Amino acid sequence: FFQNAARHFDGKFREGNTTTTKTPDHGTQSTNVDSKNYDWSAMFEDPSRPLVVDVGCGMGVSLLGLASLNTNSNGYPSQTPSKSEIQIDWRECNFIGVDLSRLAIRYAQGVCERWSTGDGNDSNNLKFIVDSADECLRQISETYPGNVAMVMLQFPTPYRFQNSTGDEGDVGDDGGDESAPSVARKGFNSQLPDRAASDDFMVTEKLLSRIYEVLSKYNGQLLVQSNCEDVAVHMRNVATNTGGFQSVAFSDPVVSLGAVTQRAQNWVAMGGERAIGKCWSADPLLPSGGRTETEVACSLDSKPVHRCLLNAY
């Protein structure tokens, strides 16, 4: 369905300056850059501004909201501000979202152009590109003229749940309960990365090392969020143990946590490390307009979101 939709979308809305690149396991991908090397002056009106990067941005909901804080001449609607632990003036930033899904990126860029964030032209502070996270971060590290304020890893597709023996758990891996028969669950789970250490899971040690390389030059911050407790704990632990990051201590940390999904219950039953304590924020970290659709849905359903912030010094 999505492949056909993408072809239909390309046929109607393909831009004249769009190029294609081959990416492993994803076939031909369209990009919004004119060459292999990113042209920051063409992307942004002022490429010296601090940069916020959303890795695996999907349809760009978070960045579209954050970038819009920059634009409304009549005053943007009242927003819940960022947590005090995030010292970023979003109105002075550039934003870039990267994802391997061509369809998602074209949707995000289409909304971006229709909203005309910036000063009324094609968004001069926000761009979406189809590329690998590693290549995008490499180019940012080597060529971006300004500093990098933040990289965000928000709700990556979770890996299949692993029990204490390393076998797949009989549990819904989207963070929710499943009542379907075991065979159906296996079919669903087969679409997910095998395990935390799998290269199919987006957040690898290599990626976190690359992010640290980018952020440590500017004392930037890494925002990590997931609605799967075991995934959130895994990402934070890898970032602090091998990536060089230091966890931020919150003034209002998570002090207790229920297990409302089957996956969470299994995690607790096997003695998994809880996302509780000073390193986990009980409240949202981003302004209300910059929250992802997943975070909003979790809030409406009274399901927990596991959030942490890490400094790269």
C-alpha cells in the first residue's frame, strides 16, 4: 500500500530538483537535497543558527510544532514551555528531520511548505530529508556552520521483547496488550527488529557514538523518549555506558510507575530495570506544540512515556 501511495505521490508532486539515492534495504529513496553534500545555505536562511535534529522523525510532527514557535506574527497560541533542564530558545533554531521513509518525509515536507513556517516562504528554518541517520549526522558534524543544540530520539520502533533467557516473549511489542492468538502475534512481531543488539533496531552503539561526536563539540543534549520501558532503559544505558553521555537529574523525577501494558508487566516480572528515579522525568520535556503524536496519544490513554535527557560534555 505504502509503495503504491509513494509512487502516486511522486507522480503528482515530484519536485524538479529532487534526486534519488540508493540506501541499504530500502531501495530508491528520494531526497530534498540537490547533491550528496548538504547545502546548508540552500536549506536555511541563516545556517549559523543552533540546530535541532530529529532522528527517525517520521511524519515530522514534533519538528513542525517546534519550528512553528518561530513564525506566528500574531503570537503563537499559549504553549506549555520546555522543562527548565532544556535551555534552548526554539525561536532561534534551525530544525532538520531525517528518516529513511520517503513517504513520511514527503508528507512532512509537504505540510512544512503549506504552513510556510519561517517568514512566509518555503520554511527557512525547517527541512526534512531522506537519508540514513549516520550519514546525516556525519555531514552535520563535518560541515554544519553553527552549533548543534539537541538531537532527539523519539519513540523508535521497538525491538521484539526478550525475556530473561533471551527468547521472544509472548507479548505485544508495540507497548500494548494483544489478545490475538500466538501465531498472529508472531506474525506481527516478525515486522519488528529482532532484539536490542540487532542492526535493524535504529538506536545502535554506533549511532549513539556518532550523536555524541556531534553534540560533544557544543555541550549539546540528547533527548530520549519511548513508550516501552525496556526500550527506554536500554537506550539510556547504552548512551551512558558506551556513548559517553551523562544523565540529567530532574527536579520532578518519576517516583513510581505502574505496568499498564503486557510488555511492561513482563519486564517487571523478569526483574528488568525500572525507569524510575532522578534520571527520568515525570513531565513532558518539550513544549506542548512540539510533542509527537505518540506522546499525545499516550497522555490521552493515561499510559506512561519514559523520558530522559543526556548531556554530551
